[in-house]
Amino acid sequence: MADINRINELVGNKNFTEVLNLVLPALLEEPDNVELIKLAGLAEVNMEDWSKAKFHFETVVKFHPDDATSWFYLANCYNSLGDFISAKNAYIKVLDLRQEYIEAYKSLCVVLLKLNLPEEAIQYATQANNYASGDYIFDFVIGTSYMKMKEFLSSIEPLERALSKDPENLSVYNSLGTAYMAVQKTDDAINCYKKALELYPDNAMAYYNLGSAYQIQTKHDKACEYLQKAVELEDDDESFKVAYAMSLVKTEQYKKAVDVYKKLIVQHPEKENYKYNLITCYEAMGELQTAITMLESIVYVNPKFILPAQRLANLYIKTNQLSRAKEIYDKILLKNNPTAEILHQYAILSSSLCDTDTAERILKKVIKMNPEIASAHKDLAVIYLNKRLFDYADIEFKAAMELKPNDFEIIFEYGNFLYSISKNVEAERYYREALEIEPKNVLALTFMALNKLVLNQLDESKEYIMKALEINHHHEYILFCAGRIMYARKEFEDAKRYLIKAVELNPDIETQNNLALTYYELGEYQQAINIFNNLLSKFPENISVLMSLAKCYEQMDDNDKALEYLDKLVDIFPEDEEAHEMIRKLS
């Protein structure tokens, strides 16, 4: 016969292994002894041997269905074994037998939340408050249940009550902060999380929550400060790293973001989005070749993935590898049903590669697929303009403006169209509208200046080109235009200064010719001759250069040399009356 007193003594000393050593042999002799079965179950519960404990307590409640304590232990067994439905029913049985059993209420509420039954959790937690009004846990359950139901406003009051009952509870602070965030009381949430950190300065979740709150306020510098601390405390947490990396990118701390994304890729090599985010960082840092290499490995392994292929093509375009970009788009078009947007990009690329026929054909297809893409109408209009199909260009420009009447690019390009067909008064209107949208756009300022030059409004022309130069005084085309405008104003010294800089940056024939003409007007004939001779060596039949050389030598009283160039000119173009007149004059 079992020594019950000795067994109870061992239970009191928590020596549960010895308890079983005495109880189990005794049960072989007395298999129906409910007290021994209950002691065996109690020992097994404490040793977390849930399956055996479940068996013993199921036996106990079969014989004593009114034993609330045994039902409670049985419910704990079900709970620990993941049988939440049986656990729920067992805890409810406990409460039917003993309505004020607080621990049963607590366990039941947790199980109900696991079963996603927040309404029932609220019901039992409210009931429990009648017996344990000073315990924070039931208000916490009510608040958490409302949060689970997405009724965040309703969750705030019970969570605030829970906090008043247990003002140092970290879980309550974090939950209350989350509820405040959900109802856009971000400042209250921040205060909550800060208080949590005062109490628990090494809690990673509190740092994460505070950083997330600052992210919502778009205060990414502050967010980085707290998210970095969260990552330092729990380096294995993926969500902490993701949030930290996002704020690093927002604050343009790309090098640090790269380090974080590299760690995320090591942890989760299967997640492609981390690779794309890393590529974005490299691109932002200007390390385009690194970004290209990474994208190439993705695209060539998975050639059917359109988005990475498009991105690779765009990087090829940025690095002026237009042919490689076109190869990518050729494959996209071959293996997929491309969208209008993809076809539009392909058309722009074709145009950049001077394949305007393909660009025109594709743009027409884009417009047929989606006539609402205003920029496609504009791009087609530019192609028509370059092909001198002015009526067609006008139609497409007007279609684009009807779709997007306030789009800078469309208005500006239409102004250029009008400028190119010598409708300069109308062109001025559109250049002015473009500048109202982007008052510091250097190209709009420059073309307005050129348009004013054609209209012979030289003071206004100078005003606009000076504004463009203030913004970008190293752009060769702006310098060239400034030189032309100063030349027209007979401000030849200024013209020479701008044109010298323009030639240094881009020594094309037109810029050199304008500089040589400026030297001529300044009486610096030898400098003009040097430039004209250089141009003549490249273009030996250019009659304009030949005439300019003749005039230079005429001014230097070297008539024989002047006649030499005039003779060459009339051999090429016998009908040139000005050349014949000079020959008669100098002979």
C-alpha cells in the first residue's frame, strides 16, 4: 500500500521523479485509486509530460466530474498539446464548477485568442473582472481582443486601465502604443514607447516600436537611431533589419543600408526583394556596374522575369550600353505579351539608337493599345518633326496636350516644334508656359532666349540666356547660345569669351565657325584664319568658310591670298555673285 503522506511530502519538496517512483508501482496494485492517479498526473504536469498527465486527469474527471482542480490540470494538458478546442471546453467546465477560479479565466482567455475568438475572450475577461478587479490581465485581454478585431479605438480604454493597474508592464505599453498608432495618435504612441524604454532600456521590441512610430512621422533620422539599437540587441530579427534598412535608404545612408541588406540576403537567400533593394542602393550610390552585375545574374537565371529585365535594360541605358539594352527588350518582346508601357520604353530606346522607323511603328502600336499615354503622343510627334512631317507632328502634340495640359515636357517640345517651323510668336507662348511650370529649367530658358533672338528682342534674349548660365555655366550648348546672342548684340568680347569656353567643351564646326566670325569682327584676323583653315581641312568644299577666309585676307590687305580662296569658291559654286563681285574688286 502506498505511503500517501510520504508522497505528499515529496510533492511539497517538488521531487516529482521520486513521486512517480512511488506512485506508479502503487497504481499497479490499486489501478482504481483516484488519489494516486491524481498524484501521478500532478507529477507529470510539473515534469511537462503532458500526454501521460492528460491520460491520468481524464481518468480522474471520469470518476470525479466535479473536481474543478483536475479539470484545470486537464485543460492545461490539452493547451500544452495544442488541442485548443478541448482546452477551451475543459476551462469552461472549471468555471462552471468554480465561477471565481481566476487562473482558469486567464488560461481560457489566452486559448480563446489562440482560437481567434476575441468576442468570447472579451466576454470571459469582463466576467473575470468581477472577481479580480485589481488584476491588469483581464483589461489587457479585452484590449488585445479589440485589437485582434481591428477595433483599435475600442482597445485603448481597457489597455489604459490595464496600465493604471500595472504601470510597469512592458507588454501593455507596447500594445497600447500599437493601438495609438492605429488611430493615428502617433505622439501618444511615442510617449508610450519611450516610457517602456525608460523601464526596460534593453528591450529590442520597444526600440523597434519607437523607430516604427518615427517612420510613420517620416522622421527617418530618429527612426534610424532607435531601429539601429533594436538590431544591435536582436541581430537575428528579420523585421528589425528590414525596417532599419528602409529608413537608411530614406536618409540616403546607402552604404549602411547595403550592409544590412547583405545580412538579410545571407539569412534569407530565397527572398529576391532583398536583392532588388540592394541593387537599388548600389544604383543610388552610383555603383552602376555592381548593380548591373547583380541584375545580370538574376535575369539570365530567370529570363522570364520582366521587371528585373526592364531594370537591367534601364541601367544599360544609364551607362550608354544602348545595344545591350535593346537586346534585353528584344527578348522581353519575344517571350512575353508586352504592356503598352514596355513597348513605349522600347520605342524610346529605338529612337535613341536612331532607329526612328521602328520607334514610329512601335509608338503607333502603343497609342492604339492605350491612347491615354500622353508622352507616347509627344514622342511620336517629335519623330514626325524630325522627319519634317509637320502636320502629323502638330496633331500628335495637340493630342498629348489635351491629355496632359500642364505637362512640362509636352509644352516645351511643342514650343520647340513651333520654333522649328518659324512660328516664333506662338512658340514664345509655350516656352513661357513651360517656364511657369519649371522656372529654372535651363533648356527652356535657353530656347526662350534663342526664340527671342529670332524675334530680334535682343535685350530679353540676353536676360534669358544669363538666367540659364547662372544655373549651369559649364554647359557647352548654353555657352554657344550665349555667344551667338552676344554676337547679335555686337558685344563681341563677351561673345568671344563664351564661344572659347564652348569650343573647349565641344569643338564642333558651328561653334568654331561662330568663334572665328567673332575674331573677325574684333579685327583679330589671324586667329580667325587659324580656325577657318582648320575647318577647311575637314570640309574643303565649304563655300562659307572659303568666303570667310577671303574676307580675312582682304582685311589684312593680302589680296592675292583672298583671290586664291575666291577662285576655289567659284570653281565649286560658279553662281555665287558675292564671290564674283569681290574678285572684280580685288583684281
